Amino acid sequence: GNSLRRILLSAIEGCAVASVKVKDIDHEFSTIPGVLEDVADIILNVKRIRLSVEDDAIVYIKKSEVGPVTAGDIQSDDESLEVHNKDLVIANITEKLDSDLEIELQVKRGRGYVEAEENMKEH
């Protein structure tokens, strides 16, 4: 079991969200007026997004209408972007916002497990 898992983790290439920026938010423990979830919950939901791209990319979510913000709302100039779980709810906008909820996601391709410290060195 363990040996097979280690081999698979080191051999299979995939994509994941490596960093998240929310417009006008300074730290992950903030709340966003008009949004049900706080930033920490939004980040946890973003980690559940399953997607694929050919190269590293920066993708965006921009929304201001009341209702759910889903993985299907992700926008990108990269034609190769494919979101596999478009119905995943990332946040819920509960009231009209003064400005759009803007989330920037950095998507990276890689192989194996990358520790947070290694990921920070690349920025």
C-alpha cells in the first residue's frame, strides 16, 4: 500500500492551486462583507478544485451577483484550462457587493508533494 502510493505520488504529474489572492484582503483570517464564508473557508474550498492546464497559469474568479460562486466561474485566457468539478461551491454572496469579489488563483503543474516552504521560495 505505502510503496505503491509513494511511487504514484512521485510519478504522476498533475495541477493544483498553489496560491490565492483575494482583492482588498490582507490576511487569511479576514471576512468579506456580503460573503457568507470567511477567507479561510474560501481557501479550504479552493483546495478542493480539480483542474488541469498545459502550463502554469493565473486564473481569476470575478463575481458580484448574489448567489453561489462556483468553480465553473473560473476565467482564464489559457485555452487549455479545464475545470473538472464546475459545480463545487467556493463561496456564497449573500448581499449586493460594493465591488466584485475578485479572487486570483495561481495554478501550477508538478509531480509529487511540494511542501509549503518550497512553494514560498518560488515567489
